[in-house]
Amino acid sequence: MHSEIQLSKEDIRKNKPARDQYLNQPKIPLVLVLDNVTNSFNIGAFIRLADAFAIEKIIICGELTISDKKFRKASRNEAKWVCIEYSNNTTLSLQTLLDKGYAVFGVELCHQSVDYKDISYPSPCALVLGNERKGVSEAALQLSHQQIHISMFGMGNSLNVSTAGAIVLAECANQIRKTITEVAK
């Protein structure tokens, strides 16, 4: 049941570009690099996040072991709105981004990591998120300009990778979008 207070799908659609125009609109210069993330739910969640924040692209690194059916279901078909690249080599993908001038941030609790909220994210920027069990690989962390983490105040030590990604991505994307808007004025 739709309440009078909530926006309907039609109300939301009024403020969006036509679907054929959307693909050609510029996205913010932010890339998500998934370093051997293997769970279809997490990959699908990242695709939905990439669409929600209109970021440049996602690079899925490592062996993709999920079926197309699971992939489509997890991403709710929003993959058609997101630029997705596949790579067998995370470090090669990160080096390419570094060569193009991207600042790289590894989302991983490390000895030298800082709270994600204490960073001023430059444009262009890449966020590296790691495998559900192993985290971001050592090689990817070595290529990062900075390791960042989400401070945990409860008894747990970590969050699901797509949850952590959503939190950091929101901050990073909003900072970059605000900078772009201010420069455009």
C-alpha cells in the first residue's frame, strides 16, 4: 500500500533523465575496485550502489564464480546502468588507475589506516574493497595512497564488505560531487 506521504515511482521518475539519456550523462570520477569479492549478494549490492551514486565504474577483479542468473538477480538488473569491467589482476588494474592520476584508498583496518571520515577525497578517486574473508590483498594495499577504516564502537570487528562499501562510498561520492558542484559555480 502506498501512503500519501511517500513518493511513488512515477514521482521519483519525474526528476530523472530519460533512460536513453542517462547512459551518456557524465558520472563522478570515482571507481570501485572489488579485489576478489566473490559473493553474488555483495557484487550485486555494489552494482546498485554504483548506480545510486552515479559513479564512473566498477572493476571486478579476480575469478567471477557466480552465474549470470544470480548476478542479474543480485543487481536487480541495474548492471545495465553501470560501467562494469572485469580484470584477472587487481594490481594491474590499480596501476592503470594510478597512471591515470587516481588517488587510491584501500578500505581495510591496518596499522596505518585512518578513519574514512577524516579523509578529503580528491577527484579522481578509487576505493578498493576486498574479499569477504581475506580483506584487501597485501599487493593492493601496497598500491593504495592511504588505507582507511570505519571505526567500530561495538563488540564486532568488521562489517559485511558491501555494508562497509556503502558507508565509505556515500562519504567519498558526496565529497567529490560537492567539489564538482562548487567548481562549476
